[in-house]
Amino acid sequence: MVNFSQILVQAETRKGGAKALKALLPEIPDTSALVQVSDDRCLAEMAKCIFRSGFSWKVVESKWPDFETVFLGFEPKRLIFQPDEYWDDITSNKRIIRHGGKISAVRHNAGFVSDIVQENGSFGAFLSTWPQDDIVGLWDVLAKRGKRLGGNTGRYFLRFIGMDCFLPSADVVTALRGSGLEIAQNPTSKRDLKAMQNEFNTWHEETGLPYVHLSRICAMAAGENYDAELLRARMTMADEE
């Protein structure tokens, strides 16, 4: 069992005390409010995370109004009925980032979102009722049923859309391993992911802290000790580094 109090003390020491650490924690997401998020916004957030992966986030953000236009407001019902010619044209549209694989992922994920809507009423309803103590199970659903939503892309999607969840960033993993949790340095196996989930579940029950705070505290307890201003800037991008 990993001692969270040890991690908390490390983070407080590195950031200048309990008050300073608290000021660096993000707002607590309201997972229950996800039921009100429209299906087009869920698909749009998926797409944004996919296009950000391996690319400049600022460039993606600057082009995003054009993305919204080109992809028909990311309305799944409209996109799933578009012919092949529509998707072929998009791959040469200079208003967006012309990456065939990522464009194809939007097409696939429009179908994925539509399927979830048929099963649950809306994608937001699906997310809002998913048990927080099994976020790794939700990662698996995104990876298997979605396209290009495995790994950190799917995890960032959940964080940005408003899920209260942890992120297994390099710093978070370093904190966990340094405190005694036996997981790989790059934990990808079901065993390691489940072990991390179990630790965060235990800490959540013991401390009453949301998963997003537990995760951020771990990140600030290990790795590069970024200054407060840089951390605040990165908080807008849900970065746990």
C-alpha cells in the first residue's frame, strides 16, 4: 500500500507549503454535469485531442473555428451519412490540418458516438454514469470502440470533457513507484493500470479528495519542479507534468 501522506508532504515541501500547493490545484469537475454535454461537443473534444496529439496545440486551437465549419459542427448524425467524396475532399482542405489518419478517425468516431447514443441516450449520459472507481475500464472502451483514442489521447479527452479522473503521466508514475507501488516505468499492462486505479480509489476514500487533485498532487511531488507560473499555464491544458 502506498502512503499518500508521504506524497502529499513531498508536494507541499516542493511547492512552498500546504497553502501554496492548494492554490495550484485545478477546479473540481462535476462529473454529473456531463449528462448535459451535447453529443457534438463530445465528438469535437475527441477530434481536438486527436489532432493535438504529436502536433502544436496552439496551431490546432488557432484553426479550430475552421475545423468546426469543415466538420459540420461535429454533429454525429450529419457526419455518419456523408459520402466518401465528402471525406476525400476534406483531406485536401487547407483550412484544417490535412492528416488522413486523423480525419478518418473523426469519421469512425462519429459512428462510435452515435452507437453510444443509441445505447445510452447520449454520450454525456454514458460518461456521467460510468463508475469513477473504474476509469481504466473507460480508457479501454475508448481504445477499443473509438479510433485513435487509446493512450493519453483518450485520457486527455476525458479530462477536458469534465471527468474527475487521474492521469498516469510520467511524474505521477514516478511518485507512485517512488512510494512503493510495484508498476512498470511505462505502465500499460492491465495489471499495472488496475494497480494504479486501486491506489487512487483507496486515497479517494481515505482523503475525500477528487481524483484530479490526487493526480495533480502526485505530479507535483516528483519529476521536474516547475515554478508556479508555468504550472498555472499548464493547468489550462490539463498537463500533469
